[in-house]
Amino acid sequence: MPVAHGLKPRQQRILTRDGTSLAVSQWGRPDAHSTAVFLHGLCLDRTAWDAQIHEVTKRFDGRARAIGYDHRGHGESSPTPIHTYNVDQLADDLDDLLTAIAPVGPVTLIGHSLGAMVALTYLSRISHRCTAEVRGLVLCATASGRIARHGVGQLLNLPVLDGLVEIASHIPPRAATAVTTPLRLVLDQLSTHGGINQRGLSSVVSSALANTSLRTAVGFLPSLRDFDVHTALTGIRAHTTVLSGGLDVLTPTAHAEEMAAAIPGAVHLHVPWAGHMLPQQVPSLVGKAIIDTIAASESAQPIVRVPAAVS
């Protein structure tokens, strides 16, 4: 794990309520004025936020604590049964993490793609184990639901998806590598010679298969297909920044526009030439958005959140 602003992170393991071990890195003091929690996307890990964590620790110089962790089945966190690979379970994990780290001040949740969906699911709930108040929210290249209606997300509607999950749950790791290697070679070719949509999707999927187990990569797909917390957006009272890329074929701009319009006071930052991997493509812009959101959450009065029903 890299050093952020000259500070070595404290590494620890946190157990969730079902006994899953999560790998966690912390920068800053436990009694810091505020806490920023970074949630990575599908088939990535906590290092995906390295550039932004560096910016936060540099800007706030210990006043804000930064937390990065690997979702179950990702990075150095424990793999779990495939039926636990869903957004609701990850929201439970986030609640357990916040309970364990016990923030003393306001919390800002920063999520990319799947990670942002986890943050939205957490905020859509009426009650939590952790009593810390979430006053800041950064949603990067994501959606509040209905992913299968736009862009390449429509592939999630294919009837073979559930069968693919069933197959993945029974394939041994070595066999899974043998299965995915030829597929990655094809995807690499498409990422070089295909059209814009093919290049974007192929690049992301190829990288995911190279760094994450097939069980994890496939296991979350039905949950993404069915994910929908749109009706809860109007109940969010955190200071919210939504970021989108004009070339994002996984979560097209329409999703960001929908979220920004529904969340009271949300700010929408759009980068026409960027794609789905905004933290890597425009790291400084994403970092500034995070810093501005944390600063706004620190200076604000406590927020009374009115949860909305989730359909």
C-alpha cells in the first residue's frame, strides 16, 4: 500500500457480522475532525483511490481521516460464498466497517461505480448499527438503478446471465483461469480494434478478469441488474457531488443527470471526453471534488435526513 502525503497507513482486519475479514487501510488520527471512506468499484481494490487519498491527506494534513478497504471477494479481503456477492450485503459490510472505526465527526462516503451504489444503498436505509452522520457524498461514474436500460448495461438482460453465475460458482480457481485467459485475449483485441463501445467495455472487463476471480466478477452481475434505489434519492441530505464521463459506456451520463436532479442540492461535474474510470483518467478533478465535498460537510450544521421508501 503506497504512502499518502508521507504517512504510512495503518493496516488492520475488520470482521463483518457474518465473519468476513475485510482488509482496511487508515490514514490520519482516529479522533480526526472528519472521516472520508473510499469505496472502490467492481473487480478493483482500495488502491484504485491512491491518488485521491494522497490529495485528501495532503490537503487536510491530519484533520480528516481517510479509510480505504477492499470489498469482500476483492483485493486482500476474504472471498465468500457467491450468494453473498450483492449490493445489499456490501452495504451491511460498510455499516460494520463504520461501526468498527467509530468516527467522532461527520463522514464523507466516496464511491466509484459499484462502490457508489453501496453508499447509496447504505443511505437509503432508515437505520444503521453505526450512529455516525454522513454529511458528504461523492458519486463517481455510477447509477442509482435501472442499469440494464442504458448502454452496454443492457447485456445484463441476457437470459444466460443466471446460468453463468451458477457455472461460475462451481468452477475451481485453476479451471476459471483457463476459462478466462482466452476470453481476455479476445477482449484485448476488441479493445484495440473494436468500436468505441466495444473498446470501453472490453478494456474494463479484461482488466477485471485479470485482477479478480471469475466468481467475484460474475457473482455481482445479477445484483447490478436488479439494483434500484432511485426513489430514495430525494431523502439524501448529504452534500453531494456527482461525476460522470461522456464516453462512459457502463454508466452513461443519463444516470448522473438523473441522480443530480433528484438529490437535493447535488452538484454535477461532467467530463465529456472521459470514460468510466474517472479516478484514473481525471485524478486531479476527482480529487478536488472530494476535497470540496469534505470541506462543505465539515462546515455545515448537522443534517436531519428523511429516508424515502425504496421500491
